Amino acid sequence: MTTSNEERPRVLIVDDEKFIRDILADFLGMEGYVVRTAEDGQAALGELNHAHYDLVISDLKMPRMGGIELLEAIGTAAPNALTVIMTGFGTVETAIDAMKRGAYDYILKPFKVEEVIHVVQRGLEKQRLAAENLRLKEALSLYKVSEAIAASLSLEEVLATVGDTAIHEIHGDLASTFLDDGEGSHYERQRLLPPKHLRSASLRDFSDSTFGSFSKRAFVDHFAQDSTLLEQGPKALRFFETEPELPVQSLIAVPLRMKQRLLGWIGVVSFTKGKRFDEGQRKMLSIVASRAAAAIENARLYEDLRATFQQTIEGLAKAIDKMDRYTSGHSDRVATYAMYLATRLGLSPEQIEIVRQSALMHDIGKIGCVLNLNKPGKLTQDEYEAFKRHPGYGRDILEPIRFLHPLIPGVHLHHERWDGRGYPLGLKGHDVPLMARIIAVADTYDAMTSDRAYRRALPHEVAVSEIERCSGTQFDPEVSHNFCEGLDEYREQEIAKGNKVPE
């Protein structure tokens, strides 16, 4: 099997003597290398800017630009290329100085061709081993990344991890993730550039628009035929709808597939001179993409489940409030007050959302109470005992629904008291879950400031005074204090938003 020019090591010979250039080109060419030549340092730089080279063999003394100047310029033009200096016996010290400046080795003139071939082979083998070691480190890092992706149910987290991998592990200058929109098309869901301080100097002052825009059709058509995409140089331009202002050095793209369905793709571009992606990097990105595709599908299913969950909770809350006109909106208001209080207490966003949902559902058990809870006058003792069963009914209603289990403590125990004289279990102090202690205060405040069949709504100040009076007996002192302390400011914010608050 023949090896293509793209895969064979590339060597650039730089010498002002044509005879030396031709001899080295012939012999290195017979060894299987792709060899090009240049007559001095300036011509060599033009060649390095035009194509990729793995190794440069340069004479030390040349017109226009000598070997030392070229060595320094190679650090910018082709930072990954090894440099070997050729010199005569009289300038060995200068050659050694060149090695201190970054040259790999030096060759003494007159040289034996076998010695030159040996130096080239040794240098390229060292380069290969260094690249392999780097790949192993990258593979370990990407394995950890893929595990993190697989463990996430958040679409935002999955995409952030994918983008971070493309920028920091693959070392792309542009990373873009496209996803299907559910209607047969795709859109750019995420577009990332490295932070400015991590960009190469040549890219630091350019904006996002400088790097052009991808052609969705080109990627879709390509992935319909082939799952691999690794292009170098101008060949990559066919995947751009708007051509970048800078030359494209390299492009990797990998599809995001579930079975035969194309969910989207990840595209990574290099605009930095001399930085070309290879097959190893493409394969590693493919590993990440395969994990990401499954994670994206799971995240979307999870989002659908969450939406169904929200609809279920809101539907049940409306069913409670429809029981009679006096309780209309009660569940929503209690949920709003409970969120405000949970936020003041420093709960996490996830905990605040569970408190909100539990507050929405806190009276679901009243569906099981076959009595008029809002009749004029007091409830009889029998009616009150029947009413006291609604927290237990609420627990029983939610128990068979597994995804509603986190809400049960608030629904079941919001009538417990700090002093232990509540119901249904008679729990005391911190034995009452914090969620239930929060809902108890929010529920009581809304009940006092809302009209009922047996009384008019109490003024805001009266309700606050009553909660403060019952702090330490009915209510957790810390919870009730936080509720009352920030309530005036909260009410002002709600009024500014145009929302109605108790008078």
C-alpha cells in the first residue's frame, strides 16, 4: 500500500548551494520523505508559510537571511517543525549556540549522506514519540470529559463540556456545535472562540465575524455520505458559507448521531499558521461526539419530562383552586411567597424550585375532603377532624407518582408546628422538614390576607404581626423572621412590576 504525500514526513532543505540542495533532496526523497528546497532563509519562510513541514535542514551562512535568523523566524512560522543546522568546522560554536536557541541538532560539512539521513530519522522519531505522548495525555483527558458528558442530564452542561473540549483539548481557534431543530433543519446552537489571552498572537485582535460562517448544507451533504471529515488548507473552504478573512489551516468535523439520525455535528477550525489537526485528534473528537449525542438525546428527553412534570403540577394546582371561589389563586400565591422565603434563606436554585412545586401542591389532599371548607362560621369538631386528614390524603395522592416524591415532605407536613402541637405527626422543631416550615409561613400569610366566606381579608400589617407573635410556637423563629424582615422590600418590588399585593 502506498503512502500519500499528506501522510509522509515533509522536509525542507535550505542552502545557497544548489549542488547540496539537489544531493540531499535526491537521497531523502529515496528514503520516502516529501522534500522541497529553498536557496536562503527568506525563500524558506515563503515555503513555510505556504505548506506544512516536519523538519527543516538549513545552512548556517546564506545571503539575505542566514540560519540563525531563519531559526528564530521558524519559531513563529512553523513552531512544531524541527530545525537541523548545517555548518563547517570553523563555525561549530555558532551551531551549538543555535541548538541553545531551539535547533534540534547540527551537521558538519562536508557530510556523509548516511549521517544526514540518520539525523533526520532520529529527529522525526523523537517528534513522533512526543506527539504520541501528547495524544495519550489528551486521550486520558478526553476520556474524563466523555464520562462527564455521559453523566449529565443538562443540555447546557453537555454543550459547554463539548465546546470546552474542542477549544482546550483539541486546541481549536473556533468550535461550533450545530443541532437539529426538530423540523428537518439544523441551527448553530453554540459558537466558541478561545479566551483572548489563550489565542495565538496572530488571532488576538480578531472578532468572531472574522472567522466566517459555516454552510449547514455542506455538512449535511457530507455526513450523508461519510462520517469522517478532516480537511487541510483551502479544501476546507467548501464548508463555509461566508469565507473567513484569515486562511483556514485545518478543519475537523464529527457528526452527532443517534442510530441513523443526524442530531447535528461539531466543527473545529484552526486559523493559526502551522497548526494542523491530525487523524488522532479527529478520532478523539469522535469519541466525545458519540457520548455527546447520547447525552444530548437524554437531555432533551429529560427536558420533555420536566415540561410534562410542570404541566402536571400546574394542572393539579388549578384543580385544587377550582374547589371554590375563595381559594382561587391561593396555591399560586403560596408558591410565590414560599419562593421568596426560600431565596432569603439561601437555598440553591434546585431546592427553591422544589419548594415552589411543593407549595403549589400543598393543598392537593383537599380533593379527598368531602366537605365545604369555606362555609360561614367555624367548622364543627367532626369537620375539623376531617379537614386535618388532607395532608395525609395529599401524601397518598403523590406517593404513586415517583417524580413527585420530592414534593411530599412539604405537602404532608406543612401543618406541623415548631412547638410540636401540629398535625398529622406532631413533629417538633427541626424534625419538621425546612420545606414544610417555609410553606407553613407562606400558607398562613396568604390565608390571613385573602377573603374567606367566614371573614374578610386581614390587612398586611395585622398578618405580619400575627406571624411575629407566633414565632417560636407555631413557626420556626428563623423562618418567620426572614419572612417578615424582607417582606416590605419584596412587596415594593412586586408593586413596581405591576403585581397585586395584600393591602
